[in-house]
Amino acid sequence: MPYELQPTVEFPNLRRPIALIVDDPAPCINPLWFFRHQVDKQAEPAEVRTIPLEFMESWCEFIGAAQIRGDFTVLPYPAGLGRIDQGLEGFDRTEVARWVELAQRYVAPQFDIHCEILTHTNALDLSTGSMLPISEHGWTELQDEVVLTDYFAAAMQILKETGLPNYGLTQPCTYVGDESMYARAILAAEKRVNKRKVTHNLLHMDSHSRNVPPRITHCDLDAGEAVVSVWAATGDYIWGTQEHGSERASLTPRQIADLYLTEDGSGGRLAELMGGTSPIVLITHWQSLFSNGTRLGLETYKEVTRRIRTLWGDQVTWSKISELTERYLVSRTAKIESESTRAQVSVKVTSPFSVDVLTLAVPMPWPLFEAPTVRFDGVPVEGVQRKQDLKAETWWMDGSTIVVSLGVVRNITREVVITPNGDPGLA
């Protein structure tokens, strides 16, 4: 007699994904100063014009110690000053090259690096290399898929030639247009430059909902192609630290950190998100971290990450955005079939996309009084004794539920067979 059961997709290895997106990084310049100057037409913006190399060194030291992961959205042709692999007009080439070297060595292993289009200020005429009298975000809204693809590909190509292979795309400011077309242009550019068939982008933020999942904006199961729109789930609560004399700039790192997560874990935006069911994606900006020279933003993030580590430890896992979105994509598109009898439970998983880990909780149709025999694709696999030791190609017994973590290759079926040892406890 068959028994009905329904495996559920869980967070990878039962740990909630968490990621940090850092918008606007570029060598030497303060991108906000140039945005105010070129887009907002301010003759002398209040922000400082440059961010020194030493700040990049401090950032690299911080992320290495904290072991955080996410997205680092580099400007390939910042403010129209030049390609970052060839130097920026008015800035020391050695400093630019050193910034890029630091990004390659220390940032890229922990963060996806992708373009925030090209300049982050006014759009660039690709044929002449001159700036157009319109912002990039305003210009993109007027373009068709072919033009956008060429523009996106140009940005990605610069990063590739800089030694910072692109994975994804961020839109400066806003985009009001056909997001399906926009996603197709991103994918076409990724395929052209990086031969990548799955990618992601950042366009939206929701700092109020308890659940802020990614959205799949383009998906072709037969071709194995997709674009996932990742949404940031926080505001940039350190943005105001750039305004000397403002209320936010007068607070301490601990006080600002409370907006993210209080010391006891009872409050703050991250506590709200931890009560939901989606990944947690934070967002900030390179200039916010620098805080117009005070570095209050960076000190705040040191405190925030310390609290996350202290309060949540193994409950969360820092992820690159590509890891987070690829795992989400498979969780939404994989075909999961199960069959159970008095003798065994079988679960088959087939996905149109590959992924490093997919975690399933499989409720048994009968009580388990001892560990069962579990086979992955016919091969017996020993279970882990502790939940925190769960990883790909392992399983963990949670009462009468078996939690399995599998790596999945596109269109290749994985099968897990669970067989009880001794009396499974049936009446």
C-alpha cells in the first residue's frame, strides 16, 4: 500500500541565505560626487570628490575577517573618466591599478563582481566614447532590446578585460520599462561576453515586507536559460552618514546598527526578515561606507556583522548573489517526485538547471526509532550527527524526517532511497 508524502524544499543546508550588495564601487572617485555634478548639475557638490585607496584596503581587511559574501557592483567606466583597466582621467594610474588588484585578490573570491552599467552618471556614446546629455537611467528607459544588449555587453566586456569577470547587472537608480525585455537584454549580453546562460540583476528594493524573495523575470526551461531579479530587503540605513551634521551622522555605529539588528536580536529590520521565509539581502553603497571620510558606515557594518555572527551563527550562511539566486531558481523549477511504501521511500529530483546544493526535508510515512539506510543514486551514504554539519551529498535525521542535501546537474535525475532499519513503527 503506498503512502502519501510531500518533500519540501528548505534553505540550502537548513541555513537561511544572507548577502550584502555594495553598490557603486570604483577606483579613486566618490561616485556620489560625480553623480551630483554630472546628473544633478551641481557645480560643487557637498560630498568629497575622492575615496582613497586606503579605504579599499580597509574594506578588504574587513570582509576577510568577517567572511561576508554578496555582490560588489563595480563601475566599468566611472563618470565617463575612462575604462578602469586603462586608467581614469585626472587620477593616478598606479592607484587605479592597485584598486583593481585588490578587487581581484580579496573581493572577487567572496563577492560576485558585476557592472552597474557603464558610467553610473550620464550615458556613454559607444561609437565616440563621449558622454550624452542624459542620465544612464533615463537613457535606458528609451532603448530597445538590441541597443540595451550592446550597452550591457560593453560594460561586461570591460570588467572581463580588467580581470573581474562579470556575473549579473545593476541598474543605476531606476528603470521604468519592460522588465522582461530588460532581462532578455541582460541575458543576451552575458551569453555574448561570458557564455553564461543563467544570470541575475538588481533593480528593486522592498524594505517593509517580511518576505522579500527573488523573482524569476526570464526563464526558458528547454534552453536552460534564466534571469533572476534579486530584491534588496533593507534600506541603506548608513546613507545619511555622508551628510556631516545630519542626525544619522551624529549617531554611533552601535546606534545605527540597531536599525538593522538590535544587540539582543529582538528588533531591527533583519529581525523582521528572520521571522519570514525568504533569503535576506542587505544593500549599501560604497560612498555610504566611506561616509564622506568619517567611515561611520563601515564601522556600523562591522557592528552589524558581529551581531549577526553572535546571535545567529549557523542559522545563516553568507552567500554570493549568484549562489543565492541559482539555488532559488532550482528550488522553483526542479521536478520532485516521491513514492513511499511500507518498505521504503524514494525521492527523485530532476532540474532544468544545475546547482551546487538543493536541500529537501522528506517526512517519513512511519515513525523512525533509529537511523535508516539512505542511498544516493544507489550508493549508501552515512548521515551527519549534527544539523550544522549538513552539506551537499549528506543527510541528517530530524526525528521522523530525513533532510537530504544534493548537488544537481541539469536534466540528470538524482534519486534518494530511504529504507527503515528494524520495525518502522507502523501500527
